[in-house]
Amino acid sequence: MGKLLVALCLLVLASAATAVPLAEKDKALLAGDWRVGSECPAYPDKTTAWFTLEFAVTGGEIQIDDPGVQRRMGIVESADASGTELTLAFQDKTRWTFHRSGKDVLVSEAPPAEFAGLKGAAFRRCRGPADRSALKLEPDAIAFFSTMMPPDFAMFYDAHSKQGCKPEGSYVSINFVGPERFAITRGTLKLGSKGGPSQPQDSKTWSIDAADELPGVVRLTITELLGPDHTRGAAGRISLVSDGESNLLTIPEWDGVYRRCSIHDMH
């Protein structure tokens, strides 16, 4: 019996040792938009569970949405593989383990506790990360402007507002991170009832088709996205003007001046 226990222990240790960190090229094959279901919709609907993964800019970021249950964004600290098993470890010490089932299909085996209902769900990689080649930006600019960039997760609020960084009133959010697309949104935030999160009102979103960084300004080529299917509308150009020190952003074409607020500033 003793020899059997020893053999079993060695087998477990050997299995654990086979889990190795994914190389960057393998992480790139995971990046993008993953959806539950056998087919990928032309534009993702709001009824099926999904997650996105980004590695190229953030080093590791995930967004998860189980509609009507839970939504979460987190930092991916590691991605390890052992045979057909894939494990994502998050900054909050939780994990999500998958089984690879063919090309671009991940079956959820052990999700984080708040997403327990996704155990056994098969996710299909519907879209890879958007092409970044038209974004001529230095890392500092991406970190300063991007709502999706840790650790600040910056938002921009009306600089004339007396509310400071309170999520209320006119706002602009900018996504140079992706992974599914690059976009800029502006609108108004209304405080939620009974202490709930602020809700966007009258928001409009434009895809960012190109970005060129010049001293003190980033020039954007944008296209308005219309309706729930995000049909492409009119194209245009706007300028993001900032000295990088005052935390102020001016968009002359929109006649707007905004204050940069990190997630730590918001209250």
C-alpha cells in the first residue's frame, strides 16, 4: 500500500509539473472575443455569455459577462497550459480552468465562483483582436487616454463641472486597448438610483480607424457607429489635445474640455 501511495503522489507531482506558462505567441491565439454557442453572430447579442482576452497592450486583461447574472473585468496574472487544460489566474487570486476542445473552442471546467453557472459552457473564439497597425501611439499615450488600461482605467469628465471626478454629467471614454475594436464614446452619466452605478444617457460611439500621435495632440480618424448592430455611419476627424501634465483633455471639434480621472479618483 505504501508503494502505491508513493506512486500516486509522484504521478500527481508529474502532472502538476507539466503545467507551463504560455508563450506570447500562444497568448496571441487566445486574444479576442469568445462567445457561448455553436455559431458567431454578426454582432454579439446581449443574451449569450461571453468573455474577451487582451494581452498585447495590458499584459493580460479579461472581461466576462454572463447576462443577467454577473459582469466583471479583471487582470490576468498568468496563463498556463497542461495538455488540453488551460488555466487563467487572476489578480484577485481566483482562477478559471478550461478544457480545449478542438480549434478555437474552450469548455469551461472550473470558473470563478460568481460565474458558477458557466461550468460546462463551450466558448467559441468568434473574433481575434483588432488590427493595431493604424494606431501610431506610444505606450504613454495609450496609458493616459485608455479607459481599459490598468492601473488607472481613466475616464474623462466635464472639466467645468463642480462634481470633480464624480461619475456624473458629460463624459468621454476612449479605448485604445481593444481587443475587439478601438472606440471613443461621449455622452452624459446620470447617477443611479439608491446608490447604484451611474447610467449613460444619450451616448454616441465612434470606431477609431486610425490614430497619429504628434507633440501635444493625437489625431483620430473616426466613424460613427449606429444602432444596436453598430452600422458604420459618417466618418470624420477629431483631435485629442493634452499636455500630459495638467490632466486636461481638449477636443476642439466637440468644443469640449475634460478632466482625466483614474479609477482611484472616482467617488
